[in-house]
Amino acid sequence: MSAAPAFHVHGLTKRFGGAVAVDQVDLAAPEGQFTCLVGPSGCGKTTLLRLLMGLEPPTAGRIEINGQDISGLPPARRGMGMVFQSYALFPNMRVADNVAFGMKGARGRERARRVEGLLETVGLTGLGRRFPGQLSGGQQQRVAIARALAVEPRILLLDEPLAALDPQIREQLRGELKSLQRRLGVTMVMVTHDQAEALAVADVIVVMRDGRVEQAGAPEAVYGAPCSPFVAGFLGAANLLRAEVVDGGTIRLAGGQILPAAAAALAPGARVTAAIRPERVRLAAVSAPGLGGRMVGAVFGGAGVRLEVRLDGDSAETVMVDVSADARRPSPGDLVRLDLPADHLRLFASADIGA
């Protein structure tokens, strides 16, 4: 995160009665970049967004912009805009009036010019006289974004803004949203439950769990070098296998199979979780060394196929393997060998693989 921070939060905490929704979060969002908050339901990501906006008062901690504590300021004085999942448009007001609702310091022709410019920015030129009910879901979301931009925010907060849209429209709009962020240079912080969406648009991904930040960083870093089994299993698909360290260069899986692994930092006998992405696992010739197993299923995904292989032994563990759709692959019931390259196998000093 080399860019200067748009804001800092220090020890931010929010309790609702006895329940802790956000637990001592420390976080800095880079100026002019796209930050995505991801995590399972109830992890605190939406509450964190509402704390930033000022819609909820913090129980403890502070929020700073340019060194100023804004934790006690009302939403209108924070220099932020917010886009909700529900759009929150006024159904009895035309699109142009919805966009202009929060606009300050502009009247008459200047106001109309700015509104039309914002509608052009979000791809809705000429639709200002329509009512929200005359627009598609994707168009309504664009209106909500234009309205949030009308207040010229330093930071734009988005709470699952694409969740209610059809998959094809959602994919199109997320690309437009990222393009818009780059073009305007505005800092965006978006909550999403869609990991693929976060990987596609984010400059920084923040993975949350139980009200805390589990890991934050560039998408490539968090995906490629997860800090815990939870992050590995939550952000994308991962094979998480129980194992113990044999020596500095090998581990033994729960089913008894021996694998090469970089385990020099761990003591022999230590219980670990071995994690590897499905796209890093390779099918090997049946006569080659490697993990033995039996093909039990396959899921077609368009450009690729995800195979499921049950490993030999009594552990009943399975390994996912991604192959291209046109590649030769075994049939259900076939014996297979798998190669798990040691340089793509991450070890965690814990056998807890729960997410």
C-alpha cells in the first residue's frame, strides 16, 4: 500500500449490546484506490462501512482523515458519499432530481449541467426525465452512483451495490465501476460477498472474520500468499489438507501419503494444514510418483473443468484439480496420480481448517 491513506481507523470497535460487530480494527485505505471489504455474513464489513459514513457511532476507537478525528462528525460533514444495495432512490422524483438531491452550491443551468455531466459519466445520457421505475436494475444502480458522486465526495462507500443484479449485468457494471473509479481518481471502499468480484476490481482486499481484519493487501498477494487457512479457503477455492511435519522437506497427510514441502521452519511432528489452489495441482501419469487417488466427480465451468479426486487411505479427503475444458481427463472411478508442487504448497501451523 504505497499510496497515502485516504483515511485511517484506529482500534475501531462497535458493540450492539453484548455482541461485538467490529472488534478493534486498524485499517488504512489508500488514496485514489479501490478497496474491497470481504468476509462471511456477520463478519462486520457492513457495520464497518456504516461507522465510516457516520451512520453508526463507534463504541471505541477513532476514524481519521488527514490526521483529523472525524468519529463524532455527522455524515454530511465527512466528505463521503454512500451507495446502498437497495439503491434508495426516490420513486416519485425524476432521475435528474434524484441525482441533484444532495448537490450543494449549484442552481439553474449550472445544476442542470452538472446533473447531465454525472449522468453521462455513469452512462445514462438523456435519461434524466425518467422515473426510477422506468429503469432497469442496472440503470437504477447507476443513478444511485451518480447521486453519491453529486456531493463530490473524497471517499465513496458502496454496500454490496451489485448484489441484486443479474450475473451478466453485474459483471458488466463492476467493470464500469472500476473504470469510473480510475477515471475520476476517487477513493472507493466497497463491501461485497462475491470474492470473484473483489478480485476483479480491487486494488486492496480486506478479508474480515468475526469483526476483525484477518488479512489486507493487493489481490495477488492475498490470494497467492494467504496468511491463514481461513483466508485460503474463503478467497477463492483451496484444497486444505490435514498433515504433520516429517522433517524440513516433507509432510505426511492424514491418509499416510508423503509429500515434499518447505517445512524447515516447523518442528518434526507438528500438526499443520497444507493449502494449495486447484489450478496449481497437476494430473500426473498413473505410473509417476505422487499422490494416489480415484476420480469421483467433475464440474464443467465453461472454460475449465474442476475434478474431484478422493485420496487413497482412510482419511477420505478429496483434492480439487482444475483443468482446461478441452484437456484429456480421467473418468469417474479411474485411478489417478496428482502432483502438488512444493513451491505452491503453503503450510499453516494449525490443523484448524474451519471457515
